Amino acid sequence: MIDPHPCPAAAGFYMPAEFAPHDGTILIWPVRPGSWGLDPRPAQRAFADVIRAIAPHEQVILIVDEAHADEARAAVGDLVDLYIFPTEDSWARDSGPTFVTDGHTVRGISWQFNAWGGTFDGLYTHWENDDALAGRICDALQLDCYDLGDFVLEGGSIHTDGDGTLLVTEACLLSPGRNPDLSREQIEARLGAALGIEKVLWLPRGIYNDETNEHVDNMCAFLAPGEVVLAWTDRSDDPQYALSQQTLAYLSQVTDAKGRPLLIHKLPIPDNPITITADDLQSYHFESGEDARTIGERMAASYVNFYFANQAVIVPQFGGGNAASDERAIQLLTKLCPDRQVVGIDARAILLGGGNIHCITQQIPKGGLSK
């Protein structure tokens, strides 16, 4: 059902913070050969590990197509509620609904999804099922859904404190493949009307070589109103160095919607870049028009791409030569989130698909599964 009200904020709805209480989390079972390879089992094991980390804390909804339903049931069937929908890929953060609440009722938002850039620089050529997914999920959950399909947006490109402030990156939201006919001010107005946002903070850049045009969820995330973690490196020869420096300079001189300066915690990226190997590349099968990988390509690895579940923080781990930085990320987030269990998940197989734990999850706020 598509709710008739054109403006969520006008009806008293807003997007709550991810660290606020959830009813559940949505994921999509990974099968696309161009993302997960001809043998997707390593990615599926990583997804299953993420599901096992979340399931003790909240309900998990898993989307899967009919052809792979039995496979998903065998892997995680006792941990999830399974919904059968066709999809092109498995990035629930971007193709799933964005949820808003008025404190009592939860509704969804269905944005236009165009595979991170459409015909300009999108990552694959067919995205009809992914574009329809948000509405289908809301229908299945019996939630009213705002149809904002005239505005291109992915969930990974926004991050809110739930208190009127939204983080985005200029590199992504001003990309020619998103909403090229809208000015920055018009984009701000659309976000405010949809999400109850009072102030948009425009970070200049994201993570180096992030194929989503530098989604904010790989670069910076709220821990609380007025408090963020920022992807960081002290190595001046790393291509990430300048991007993080620019973003730190910006965040250090702005205030949030309530006039608070931001407390910024640096969360270092992996010590050693994660790159595509020849063995990795052999597994992929790219369709015509799909963005292909190359040997030696640097992946956009970041520990900021963690996910807040109820009472937990689910954090990527990359292994290999990054054991020390993996542990550093766990220790830092344990210190910053003392009331949550911090769980590390081997996520290299998810990274090879082009994103990470935050990218494959979408939270359903408290009240969203009450029907």
C-alpha cells in the first residue's frame, strides 16, 4: 500500500538513528555472479555469520529469490523469516526501504534505485527488481510506504543522528548519475521533507575507490547525536589520506542541527590495502554492461561500515595482514560503545562484492514489525 501523504515530515515522521531500538533487520541472500562469483558460498557464509550475530538481538528478515530459497533455508532457515522476492543483487541498505516513524507508527520510503548511477555510471544495466523491492517489502510487512520514486537515493548514502542532522557526501549526492537536474539546495529540501531533517552536513569525500561514488556509510557514522567516527589513515602516501583530511577539516568547523560541535573519533582503515587477486577474478562472471573487477584493484575497505543491532555492533574484519588493525577497530569500538557487544565478522567475501556489513543490512525501527 502506498501512503497518500506526499511528505513524511509534514505528517510528523522522521528517520530515527540506526543506534535507536530496532524491531528487525533486512538482508538479501547473495547469488549474483558479478558480485559474489560463480561460487557464492564464501559470501553466503559471511552473510550467514552476520545473520547469526544479529539474530540474538532482533528479528531477521531474509529476502531470497525462488530459485535459491531452499539453499537459504538450509543455511539460516531457523534464524530468519524468509520472504520470496526477485532481486538483481543483495544490497539491502540501498534497494530496501528507508524507514521513518512518528514515535508510534513506522512507514517505509521507496526511493528510485538506479544501480548507483543509472546509464551515466551505474554498476549494472538492469535494476527493475531492485527498484521495486522497497515497495514489495513494505507490502509484505503491512506498512504504508511513501513512493518517492522521482528521487534517486540509496540508503548507504545517508546517515542520521535521529535528532535532525544528516550526513551525506558531495561526491555521491551531487553525482551526475543521481539527480542531475536538482541543485544542492533542492536536494537538501527533498531530504528534509522526506526524513524530517533540519540540517544536512555535506562531507566532501568518502573512501578511496568506492564504486558507489563514495557513500557516506563507508566514511563516517554517528555514534550518538553530536558524536561520529571517521575513517582515517596517518599514512600520507595512502590515497585515502587526503580524502580523510578534507573531511576532518570540514567536520571540525561545522555544527549539527542543534548547534553542537561534533566530537570526532578517528577509526583507522586496514593497515594493508585489500586488492583483487587473480584467484578472486577467476570466480566472477560479469554480464554485459556490468562494472567489472581487475587484478590488483583496491577495494574500499573501512571499519566504519559496521552495523548497529540492538545491544550489538557488528564490525567487518579483513584478516590476512590486517590482524592488528582488525583488533584495533574492535578495541576502539568497544571503548566507544560500552553498552553494546562488539562482534567482529570475517567480511572479506562481502567486500569483494563491493560493500560491507552496513551495506547488506537495513534496520526496521521499533514498531515496524508490530502488525
